[in-house]
Amino acid sequence: MILPSLKMFLGTDRLSPPAQGLVHRFILLASLQTGLYLISSTFYVLFVLEYVGFMTLGALLAVSILLQAILD
């Protein structure tokens, strides 16, 4: 389920079996959430692209990336 090298890196190989199961479930749910977020972001960009066009979408993404760079 989880690679042995990842288990060693996270230190879960030294945990009790119930704690290992909890960590494995958390990693699975976090991966699933990230995957769903990436898919929904892709569909959101495609919807906005169809709605406003290439030029406006490019400007919106540029402003978004610029604001993220400033605020991070």
C-alpha cells in the first residue's frame, strides 16, 4: 500500500499497527483530496476559458499568479 521507503521516511515502521493504519488512511485520504482538487481546478479553468476566452483567461491567471507570489 505505502512504499517501504516512505514508511521509513515518515517513521511509521516504528509505530503500533493501529497507528500505522491511521497514518496509511490519512495519506490515502490526503492523496485523494489532492487529486480531486487538481481535477476540479482543471475543469474550472476549462469552464472559464470557454466563458471568457483565451486573452481574458491569460490576464486572470497572470493576476492570480502575481497575487499568489506577492502574498506567499
